[in-house]
Amino acid sequence: MNEPRGTAVRPPFYESALSRAERDDFGVARSVDGLQEEIAILRLRLREALGEHPGDLDIVERGVRLLVQSLLAEHRLSSKEARNIGDAVSGLAEQLMQSFTERFE
């Protein structure tokens, strides 16, 4: 017998593309709240990239942009607060770049 449309039991959309091991981890990942762990990993990867490619301004810009976007999403800041944070992080990125450039000249 045919089931009414939309009532068939199906795995979640993304889960069907995962391996069996990934599906086990998927349940755990779904239970994680917030972006704190992702933001921490982004910070570590940005630091790693800066150490490996100290003069690559593109890496700094992309990494900082992604970090700021993640922080904004985590904290849902107003546009004014977002601009202030963006300006502060941009200034910090410039200082980091200058420091790395001087260090490796």
C-alpha cells in the first residue's frame, strides 16, 4: 500500500550523504549548542596559517572575515556593534601582519 505523500520515514536531508561512522558522529554534532567550539577551531587555524604564511595578507583577511562572521552569528550583534568589532579586529589583523612581517624580514 502506498503511504500518503510526505509521511514516509526518511533520514534527515544531510544524513543520507554520510558514511555510517559519520552518521554516528552526526547525532553528537546535532546536540552541540552554539558556535563556541567552531570559533575556537577557527582561531587555532588562523594562528596556524599566520605562522606558516606570515606575509600572506589574503589568508589574514579571509580568516579574520570568517572569524568575525562567526562571532556575529554567535552573539547576534547589532550592526553598530558589528562595525565596532569589525574595526577592532581589522586593526588587530593589521598589527599582527606588521608584527609577522617585521619578524620575518
